[in-house]
Amino acid sequence: TQLLEQSPQFLSIQEGENLTVYCNSSSVFSSLQWYRQEPGEGPVLLVTVVTGGEVKKLKRLTFQFGDARKDSSLHITAAQPGDTGLYLCAGNSGYALNFGKGTSLLVTP
Amino acid sequence: DAGVIQSPRHEVTEMGQEVTLRCKPISGHNSLFWYRQTMMRGLELLIYFNNNVPIDDSGMPEDRFSAKMPNASFSTLKIQPSEPRDSAVYFCASSLAPTGTYEQYFGPGTRLTVT
């Protein structure tokens, strides 16, 4: 199993602040996905990054795939309470997705 | 379009009872995954089906767990007999594979409590 380490494990910030969460591995992945999971629901796919160095933006969220395709980051600008949730990264190698344990984000008004 | 459907959403049972979880994948998807999520271990892959055939069941914890996919639109995960340590949220996910990035779409999960 290829391990994905996510940091920080927990993050509590106020509305309007910026934040970055990280996803690191010693393994190379053909692609990496970010999911957001809200309480009582299943993970929902946010983005897939494929190319080393790739940057994708989804409104206030910016995702980057490391040059070596071993790590990724998620930056949120001007966080809002609606961003609250568990952010999971998942590395793809073949059919399987290896999930990190996630970063639990709480954004308070 | 309907997403992945799971039932029941919540299940409370006593130790030793049989539990059956159900999943209907997204129409047209040919791959189905069962996961278990706990605070301690995160999301763990239990079993993967492709075209209704089990491909990888190495994540199934022990013989008490079994999964079937009799057709492309239905799968079950059975635990018999259930134990308190089986308490977790069980997710079903589906995808269209092989296709580039194997993006998976998750159901809402079944929260299982074994007392």
C-alpha cells in the first residue's frame, strides 16, 4: 500500500483567512484526486491532477501537483464557513485509490 | 442522473447478527468499490469489482465479510456474524474504468453500529 500523509490533521480558522493543506507520499502516482467530505455524507470529488507541476483552480481553491507527482497541495483563499469539511487526497496507481486520512477543516464566522 | 445509492443509511444491530448492506452504482459504470471508514484508520478499500467480477478482495478483514455483485446495478456487502469492532461507516463507490484517472463517485454511506 502506498501511503499518503496529509497535514495538518485538524485546522480551525476564521472566515476570510487563507490556508494550505498538504498531501505527501514517497510514491509516484499517475494522478491524484482531492475530495471533500461533509458530515454524514460520502466524499465528493473536487479535482483530478495528472501532470507534474499542474495547477488547477476551482473558484477560491487552488490545487497543485508536485513536479515529481509524489505530493500535492490545496490552497483556499478567503475561507468561508461553507468550506468546512474533511479534505481527502487520493493517489491513483491503476484501478485503486490510496486515500490519506484527511485534513478536517473548520471555518467559523 | 441519480448518484450511487446505498441502503440502509443507518443500521444498529446486536453482536452476532447478520448485516447486509446494499449498493446501486451509477448506471453505465463498470467498477464498484466497497470502503470502510473509521476515525482511526480512515478510508480502507475492502473489495473491488470490475464488470461484476471481484478483482481484489485483499482488504476484506476476515471470513465474516463477503461481497457479491450479481449484476451491473446491484451489490451487497454482508457481515456474518457481526462484531462491535465492525462499527464504522461503509461506503460504496463506482467508476468507469479503465479510463484515464479512475475518478470514483461515492454513495452517502451506511453507518453501522454493532452493540
